[in-house]
Amino acid sequence: MQFQFYQFSQLDTQTLYEILAHRFEVFVIGQGNIYRDLDGFDQRATHLLAREEGGALLGYVRLLPSWLHYDGYAENSFGRLSVKESARGRGLGAQLVRMACRRLAEDTGDPAVRISAMSYLEKFYRDLGFERTSEEFTIAGVPHVTMLYPGK
């Protein structure tokens, strides 16, 4: 597996197309979740891509430093965590989360990360050190909870 971080200005058109197609495949087609993916944060985020040795994009996560106040949070955050169905069950999602948290801490000096997690993934995030900090709420018809990684 090959991992690479990009700033938006470093993305060529082919890579940007792959990211958007990947997110569409995972969230819209795979989950039937119609939502506003192009929300204006991509241009200021750091993008982490996971590719198989042959180059195919298998996983992705968008890193958002605290100063962006993503979802209104004062802490660092990440979103659009996604793994292609064919690559699930091998720990790639957990790798992406750990790498995202580590990079956000390095970039900002603050290890705290707050996310809006799909409710069905609460155990996944809890196993990675996140704590639930809210009641369940809905985003685009999908149940979510707020979770905080305090950093270690």
C-alpha cells in the first residue's frame, strides 16, 4: 500500500478526478447518500490517498485543521474517510485514521481531533481512541454522533 499526502494545489486534474469519483462511488452509489460533497473545504484541506501497488485508489481521507472550524468544531477534524468495498476488512480505514490524526497533530501542534461519525461506525472509532461526545443527530438523513480523539 502506498500513502501520499497532498495539498489541493498539488493535485493534478487526474488525481482530483480520482478522488471525486472515489467519494461518489463510496458515499453516493455505495451508501445511497445524496449530500453536498463539494462543500468548499477541499481547497484548504490536506488530502491523504491510499493506493494499491498498481496505482488504484483504495482509500481516502480529508484532513481539516482546527482553524477551518469544519462542522463548527474548534478542534482539528477529518472527513470523507472512505475505503473501496473491495479493500475493506484489511485495516485500511484504521490506518488512514491513525495517519490523519498524527499528521493533524504534527501540522497544528494540537493532537485533539473532533469528528462527526456515522453512528454505525462508533465502535470502529472508539477502538481507535475516540470518545462519543453527543447524542445522535442526522446529517443528510444518516444518523451521526460527535466523537473526540483527545490525543495521546
